[in-house]
Amino acid sequence: EVQLLESGGNLVQPGGSLRLSCAASGFTFSTYGISWVRQAPGKGLEWVSVISGSGGSRYYADSVKGRFTISRDNSKNTVYLQMNSLRAEDTAVYYCARPIFGVVNALDYWGQGTLVTVSS
Amino acid sequence: EIVLTQSPATLSLSPGERATLSCRASQSVSSYLAWYQQKPGQAPRLLIYDASNRATGIPARFSGSGSGTDFTLIISRLEPEDFALYYCQQHNNWPPITFGQGTRLEIK
């Protein structure tokens, strides 16, 4: 059974940092890209970042470019999202999600989400 | 960046009725469009991929159509569990992957 489990969400002050983790199981992890998608309270879905299966390709939304870094450890079946210089507008539930195949595609498996709150 | 515009913003229908949701892209996304359902407190669930293919386990009352810039999700006969938020998403031209703003399907 495919499972994705996010962790690391917390309350952090503006300008602070946080690292989210996405632990995967039930599939050949290194052959799939993994995306992070966020959802601010009461708002829609916003794609944040994606990393290829090998980790060699990484892409970001303009809203987080230069502040967030996506990485993965295929020996641990885990993807990370390092978030620096956090702003109030980064407050959201962060989901990791797996595509049907490849790097980017429709997202057929999602984690349950982890809440990041940026506030003083 | 490709902008996806969903309509209507809110759709009020009764169980048993037919629901038609629209997603329009600011430029062609070919058939690389997906539909998701989201219920309160839950992660999105993939319904349709590549415009018209039902994801695993999705009931046959859900169908998708369209290509290029205009897409439709149809729920043929609404069940009580179908009242939720629906999002479209494109992955033809990325980054960024983009989502529509959502359609809320509510019970009339």
C-alpha cells in the first residue's frame, strides 16, 4: 500500500526556518518525483516544489524560489522541504504527493498534510 | 504561467441530479488535465487524469472530457458523499504546475 507521511509542521516566527519531511512507503521510491503542494487556511491548492526521482532536477514556484529547498534521501525513502525566511503568507497545510508516474503528472497519492503557521 | 479558471464558483444541486463543472485554461494544456475532490480536513483525491481517465477506484458516475483549453467534469447522479470541493490541475506546461481556484458543490 502506497503511503506518504508528512511531519515537521509547527508554529514559527516570521523570518524563521522549518524543515518538513515526507516519508514514503509501498512503492519504488527512487523512480518517482515528489511534489509539495500547500493550502492556506480556507484557500485553494498551490503547488510549491517538485524533485525528480534521482534528486537531480528540482523546480520551485516563484513564491518560494530562493527561500525553500527541496531534497531527498532515497536510502531513507524521504523527501524534505527546507523552508527559510518564512513569511506569514507561507502559513498553510503542506502536502507531499506522488504522481501517477514520472516526475510531474496527475497526483494520485497524497499525505495527510502538516500544518505550518508563521506568526509572531 | 497557465491560469485555470473554474466555473461556477459554487454549484447548488440535490442528490440524484447531474453536476457539470468547468475548467478553462489560459492556453492549451493538451489533455494534461486532472480533477480532484477534496472534503473538509482531508487531502485531495484524484478523480480524473489526462482529461478523461478515471483514477483507480473512482465510480463510473464521474467522467471527464475536453482538450486544449476547455474541460468538463460531470457527475451523472449525485450521491450525498459527492458534495465537496473540486479542483482542476494542469501539468502540460510547468513549472509551475497550476490548479484552478475550485468549485464548491453544495447540497441544495
